Amino acid sequence: DVAQILGFGHNFVDTAMDELFGNQYIIAEPPRFSNHLLAEIFIRDGMRVAFANKVLHLYELQWLARFAVNNNFSKQWFFIELEQYLDKSNQTHENSFEIQKYIN
């Protein structure tokens, strides 16, 4: 869904995902964004993707928290956002990604 929102074709995404884990240049360390707003959007959408299967694994939570800290968000901010996401997801079944609010 995110790939389609951003204008990437399904073939491109499928190929990229197939090659992702075999790529020796991919590092597990979360990236640092130059745009603070995009980092915030990434965190919120990352939470949605992490919960897509209704289970959040510890590794996913740790990675998102490291991403937040690497992008100058406090751990407290991250966990407040996580709590708000969980409260919101229990109340609504919203299917839109945060990034959709900023496209076009």
C-alpha cells in the first residue's frame, strides 16, 4: 500500500523485497532523516506496518525506538506516540498511512 501511495510499481517492490535480505550493503541500524517531519511520519507509519499482523515483536519495537532516538526524538515521545497509536487503533479501523496526508 505504501509503495502504491509513493508511486512505486508492484514489480519494483517485489524485486526489491526479494533482494533486500541478500544485500550485503543493507545495515540493520535505523537511518537518520534530514527532515524531522518525515522522520515523525515514518515512525507513525512504521507503527502501523509493525502492527499489520496484530503482533508487535520486541525487535520491531526496539528498532522503531532506536530510529526515534537516532532522529532526535526522546524515548518518552516515542512511547507516548505508541500509546496513542494503540488507543486509536483500538477505537477505529483507519486504513490510511500518515504519509498520505502530505502527498499532493
